Amino acid sequence: MSDLQRLLRLASDVVTPEELARRLDEAGRAGRRLRVKFGIDPTFTQVHVGHAVPIRVLRLFQELGHLPVLIIGDATARLGDPTGRNEQRPPLSAEEVEHNAATYLDQIGRILDLSAGACEVRRNSEWFGAMDFFDGLRLAAHATVARLLERDDFQQRQDRRLPIHLHELMYPLMQGWDSVMVRADVELGGNDQLFNLHMGRQLQEREGQPPQVCFTTPLLLGTDGRKMSKTYGNHLPLTAPPDEAFGKVMSLADDAMADWFRLLTPLEPEEVEAVLAGHPRAAKARLAREIVAWLHDAEAAAAAEAEFDRRFRDRQLPSEVPELSLPGGERPLPALLKEAGLTASTSEARRLIAQGGVRIDGRAAADPNETVVLGAEAVLVQVGKRRVARLRGS
């Protein structure tokens, strides 16, 4: 498989494949490294495997001898969410952004070689922090409102008569200006970012630079079949412990496995096809082993699989059940589950109880109004397949 084929296998859209092939060839003959840009806004503290898809492509470019240009969007992160879900991604303070940026670099370093010379790490506050109000107006003059409103999410909000704030229209321009400032040859992003990547091409041309190649990757679906998101709780963090990571992958829908194999493992297409032709559970276990070995190591993957089989296939409890001491006495079961950290809220607890997902000392708890008395003797509480604790009164 050629270098170009290895890259295109991981692509959703490339503008254009012919231009990418030409630049790879010219760079190879000239002994020059392409500058391959990827930007990420440090809006949370965790990077998940969905984010890792374009980062893995960036790593592949790195292995092929090119220079990754990783942009930490500490300026764009402070703008908030440009997709209309402001309650999910509110504007952040400079202190919050800086804290998140440090965690992002630590996690991305698990995939990408961030050492000096191997990667260029930039923060877009370098240039946006030096701009004044009139510089911002000059940047805004590079695009029309009509053009910016062509972005899919803006169109959808117009159709639903939802507000679009003026500052949100600046986001594509800011991302595009990043490409100008680092003189990107190629920009990577999820396939929901294609509009913004095109904006980079437009701004580069206006500044007299060769327009970058736009390279988007598929959006990885989460464990529940929706777009992977920390908000939905269907994500797999890069920092997930081996047992958690293995269990998350095993809960994946069967029809999502092909993309996870293609985008997150080094297996060749023929091997993936052979694995998927077998029993779905065996295929999913292979996928889980590959993911855990990537995030940790092969030994951790084998141990996680043995623990998963012991708990779920053989119906045994985990080898180590945490024990918590809480104030003794009688209290409603939903409140107890939340207090113990076994559910995020009492409403989630009540829903899981009603669905038969909670067990007390081995019996199913069917009544959301049930109360539990905590005393000196521990009570074994299980929530779903992976959350279990022994609770006793203090």
C-alpha cells in the first residue's frame, strides 16, 4: 500500500486527492517536510478516542517524515461553542483554558511525538492575543455574512429560527487565520469541519500563500451509536483504565466495529475483514484488546479481557470491589446511589431502578421508592454491568 493509499484509507473528504498526491511527491523530491496542521480547542480536560482519529492521521504524516503543526486553540476555546450548543461548551476563562491545555498535551503525547523538531506546538493566542479591535474588523472583512451562513449548523439554526450570535460567525475566520499564520500545507479535521478548512484555503489565497489541502476524517460514533461526545457519556477517554476501556468497547454496537477497527487500529483491511466475518463477540473482543493495548499495553489488554470474562461471561463480581463508608441510617435508594457515586443523579438512579439495572445483595431492586438501611454489615450494590460497591454505615 502506497503512502497516499495509507492516508486516504483514513479520510472522509480530501480537497483534493490529486493535490495531496502532488504535494507529497514534490516534498519527497525536494527533501522538504509538509506542514500538516491540526487544531484542537482545550474545552474539557479529557481527550477521547474520537479526537484521536485525526491525531492518528497526524501521527501517520509524522511517520512519513512530515511536520505536524499542533495548534492548541486557547483563543478559540474562549469564544465558546460555535455550533449552537452553548450549554455544552460555554466560554471559558483563561485559567480554565490553560489548565485544560496542559492535560490535552499530556494526553495527545500518548499518540504523537511532541518533542522539539518532531512536532511544532503552537497556541493561537500568539497571534489573536496581539490583535486589536481594528485587526479583528480587518479579518472579518475577508468573508461575507452570506458565505458564513452557508455553514451547515448555521443553516439548521436559521431553519429552526434559533439565534446566531455575531461572535460565532468569527469562529471559521479564526480557524482559517490559524492556517495563514502557520503556513499550513495540509489541515486535518473531522468531517464536520470541512467548511472551516475551506475558509483556511480562502484566507491563504488572499494572503498570497498556496491554499492548503483539506483532509477530513470520519466522525467516530460513540458506544450508543450517536456522535461521540462527553456530554452524551458515550465516549472512551484516552486516559480510561484498562478495565473501563475494555468494557466500553464491548458495549459498542456491532455495526460500528468496522469504523473503529479502521480508524483506531493498525490492522490491515484484509485482516479486519476476516475478523468481522467471524462471531461478533469474538470480533468485539479482538477490537477491545487492540484498543486497550494501544492505550496501555498488551499485558493490560489481556488482564482486562480476563477480568471482563470473569465478571460478565462467568457472572462473577470484580476481583476488587470498592468499599465505602457513608453516614448510617435509612435513606431512599436513589439518593444512596448518587451519594455513593454509582449514578450521576437521583433521576438517573430512579430510571435505572425502574429498568431493572440495580441489584442489592444480588436481588433486583424494582421499586424506585425503596429505602436502604446502612449499618455495620456491608450492603453489596450493583448498578449496570460495571459499577459495584460495598456500602456500610459509619
